[in-house]
Amino acid sequence: MDRHKEALTKISRRVQWFYERKQPFRIYHGSTNSTRQPQYTRENVIDTSPLSNIIKVDEQTKTALVEPNVPMDRLVQETIKHGLIPPIVMEFPGITVGGGFAGTSGESSSHKYGLFNNIFNWIEIVLADGKILVASNSEEPDLFRGSAGSFGTLGVITLLEIQLIRSKQYVELTYCPVSSVTQAISRIEEATEDKDNQYVDGIMFGTDDGVIMSGRLTDILRTDVKVQRFARARDPWFYLHAHRLVRKGSDPVTVVIPIVDYLFRYDRGGFWVGAYAFKYFVTPFNRITRWALDVFMHTRVMLHALHESGLAREYIVQDISVPYENATSFVNHIEESLGLYPLWFCPVRRDHDTAVLPITFPTLGHSANMMLNIGIWGPGPKEPLEFVRKNRALERKALELHGFKCLYARAYYTEEEFWTIYDRQRYTLLRDKYNASTLPTIYDKVKPDPLPTKDSSMTWLFWLYNTFWGLWPLTGLWGVFRVITRSDYLFVR
């Protein structure tokens, strides 16, 4: 803890320095799983990247004391030594504890536990004036709940106590084929009602082709069930494996997966987004090429390359949750507007009591306890204005269907639109109470880049790019080059 206290003192003094000058700052974590472009300079940054230590794992209380920049894979690696795991583990190993808490995160166990921020007991936070507080459900509860999903706009989170549950060696996963969104929702409801199912999610590969997967923790290896791995270069990508299993017939299929392989099953290939890289680079997509290029196909590297190349601006990356009864309408909109498949389905328990700040959930007045998160990830229109139009159409449709979007991705709302969805008054009162008015607002962090008009010089520049530079995958090659030659891809030097 001595090292933590030393780092905490430095951060507190640095924050106070900004506060005295009424100067906004950004928080530099050293990594990101957002697709938004970072906005860092040496002059406007609080560097929290050293806060990446696991202080303690307590087997008696089933808790872990961790600094915010601890990634999921290292957290699991340490807790599993004690026979424990977090109830919710995000599917990308590079997502950090602090990022999951301050953002909006969930996974296939969210039907039981809600969003990731629900599994914390307390946080240590440096307020915008440099004051250090501990916040929990009993101490500063408005700050504790409000910091969840606040993207660092209330202060700098420096320490968190996370809850843990007993782990087992394997996940027994059952794959159930479905032939429509309606059937998928029905299967999800059945699976989530079964209390033995720790994990539930699904994939729609097309309009009438999908799979719902339900998993149970187990230490037992059944002789009639195959053990399947996903972490090694020679192993299949998870979504391809799932599709192959359900194509074989209409009956459910069960396999046993080592627990760590299950938790990070989507890491290789980044769900299925990695498949687009093969097409972009005009490279065959098969078992051999996936094995040969495996080092580039993990999410840490892929996100790094997306940022360096600028290709994140051309890919639609949205997670939008809607009530079950509106899921079919929303999928129909996605199909008509974008034609993107596969789509990820993840049921999420919506907790009004534990996620009270409206920047986490829109104030739409809908009382649905369960929501279906739909992951929409794939290439969008190359023309910038059309790209924005498609994303804005997604946002409008989600609101029409009483849904909400995760703000880790790009948002395309105007400021006026944004504050008609989220309760600005309550948010502002909280920022005023904790002296956070000098910090960027959450809208400042998620707002879109300025758009070119049809007659602007930026439109002509895009035309030149699309005609010459865009004829070859040069931007992608540049991203790969930067991945190979540079490890720190966020800091502006």
C-alpha cells in the first residue's frame, strides 16, 4: 500500500494544481478499449497509468482490492489462484477494472448481476479539487453511484474493492440453435430463468440463423462431452466454432471449456471484427491464415491498430440495449439500414436502485427489468456524412424503442439532444457538490468530431483520399507498422 499512497499523493497534488488554475484535464490510463480518438497532450493530463496493481485478494470476504488500471486477464489470473473470480468479467482481457466501472460494461453474466459497476463495495476517488474520498453505498452514496458510468467526469478513481465468487475449473456451455430473433428471445428468457446458468449470450449470424449459449460453472469433466479451448493460436475463433456446431443440426450441443478460455473466448478475432481485416488486406480467411496471423488478431493489438490507422472512423461499433419486446424491431432496423451480421445478444439486468444516476440509464420512463444488449460491429459507409447519418439513425431508433446505448463508443447526438436523454440537472448538481465543474462533462468526452459540410474542403479531401490513398490498404498498413514499432499509442509526445 505504500507505493499506492505515494502515487495517490502525486495524483492529488497534480489534480489540485489544475483546480487552482481552473484548467480542465484528461485522465491518461495507458490503454483504452474505446473507439473514440484520445485527446491527450502533456499539458492537460493526469497520468494514472502506474495504478495497475492488485493490492490484495481476500478469500474470507471474497473481495479484491485493486487499482483502476488492472486489466481483466491479470485480475482473473490472480483471483483464480485463490479459487475466486469476479461475478462479471468483460470479454476483452485488456479492459481495466476502472474502465469497466467508470464506463458502461457488462457480459454474459449480466443477466444475474447487472452492469459491471454493481459488483463493487467502495471506491477511492480524488475529487477535482484534489481532495481524497472513499465512497460506497453507506458513505457518499451519491458519489459512489454517480461515478459509475461517469467516464471520469466527477474525479479520478484510484482504488476499488471488487466482489468475487467461487470459481470452478470449467464452464459447461450448451449451444441452442435458433431460427429467428423471436425464438432467440424466448430461449434467452428460458436460460436466464434457470438459476444454475451463470452465463447466457447469443449470436445471430443472419435473419434466420442464430445460437443462444448458456453456461454453468463445473469441476466435473463428463466423458460424453468434448473439452474445447479458444486461447491458443491453433484453436478456433469462438464465433466460427459456435456457428459450425449449430449448423450440424437442430439439437442443442454441449461442450466443456476451461474457465479462462471461456471468459476471454471473444478475444481472438475481437468477436468477428477481425475477419474484416482479412478482407481489407485481401488475405484469405481460413484456419491456416488465422493461425499464422494470430499475434495481430487479439483485441489489444486490433484496438491499437484501429487507433493508429484512423480506421475506427469507418467502423460502426455500437452496443445498444432495448427491452426484449422491442428487440425484433431493432434488429429489423439494423438489417434494413446496415445489413450487418453477426449481431451479439447479451441479456442485462437493469437495476434502477444501484444505477441511479441518469447518465447510466436514460430517463425514458420504461420499467423493463431485463434489457437485451445488441452488439453492432462492422464496416460502415466510407463517406463521412453518410456514416454519421447511419449512426444517428441507430441512436434515434434506440430511443424510439425505449433503449439506451453504451457511451464507450462514438456518440453522434447534438448537445441539446444528449441532455434531453440524460438528466442534466441531477448530473450538474452532483458535479457542483463535489467541485467537478472544472472537469470536462460526459458530453465533452463522447461528442462527435466536427462534420464536414457537403461543400467544404474536407469533402474534397475525402474524395482525394478515397480516390488515391484509399485504393490500397495503406492506412491499415500504417496502423500495423505503428503497432509493431510503438507500444504507447495514446500519449501525444
